[in-house]
Amino acid sequence: MSGITSPDPSLVASPVYRYARMPVRELNDALEPVRMTTQRRARTVVIGLMTATASAFPTLAHGLATLDAFPIAGALQIAPDQPGVDFDALERARVVLVQSWRNDLTPDEITITPQGGVTIAWRRAGWALELIVDPFALSAFRLDSPSKMVEWTRAGSDATVADAKAALAAMAGDSAKARPQAAAS
């Protein structure tokens, strides 16, 4: 314990200066362990039924719970350090997720865009589909397949759901499903 000294007794007794509760502490401070974050971490739970191909969103309920956890942008300022999602974009993303959900091809990511939209990304060997539902009632698709990459937009929810279903069917290898119009050209 050489080199570790106790704090000055006059500082410890001070009501203003609390050595053990300082926000910036010395590396050799032996009085109390330093917490890495001010927020409590969730405990890790291992579920025995998961397989090696388990994703972050194994069921539709997990995907919807992620969307429900996003802060609404109405009361927040949308900024990179404090993102919020537009309520209408959130509702359109919920509709797309519910109507195009596939148990064999679940999303890898569900995130908030800097503009207040929602990004849903699916990946499978050689394929990637990214759907951005923005606050301005548009949905942007980007489909990377082994043969080519295509991008397109849709204005309506029905067209967005149809294209999401078709793109996911193509990714899953369902030959009976039609490909999205933009991807077929």
C-alpha cells in the first residue's frame, strides 16, 4: 500500500468537499470503488431456449418493446446526444414491423435516426435490408443482395409493407413471393 495516502482530515470533515463522493477521483483512491456509470446496469439473463442464430429481437414482442422504449420527440429536443422519435414515424414503423414480421428472418437493429425517424435493419448471409421510416411520411429502402444494391422510396404504408414483405421473402429465399418493384428492375 505504498503511495496511497489518506485524504487531508480537514477536507473530509468539510460539508462542501466530500472526498469519497468526488465526481473526478484519483486512480489511487482506496476509500471507495469507482462506479463506471451513474445508472444501474441490467442483470444478464441467459435463456436456455435460444439457439446460436438468435438475434437481438427473437420475437415480434421484442421488436415492439424496443419501439415502445424510444423517447417521443414532442417534449425533447432532437439532437445526437438526446435523440427522440417522431410519433407518426414510430406508428408507421410499428405497422411495418407487425405486418411484415418473419420468425425466420428477424431484425438485427432497430434504431432512431438523427431526424427523428426509425431504422430497421435485417441481415442474412450476403443480404442486407435497411428500412428508414422518416417523420415526413416516406419510407426509404436499401437492399444489398449478392448480385446488386438498390435503393428506393415509398410514400404510403401499404406500399411500404408490400415492399418490406417482398424484400424479406427474397432474402429468405422464398421463390414464390414477388420481389419489390424497384429491386426487380
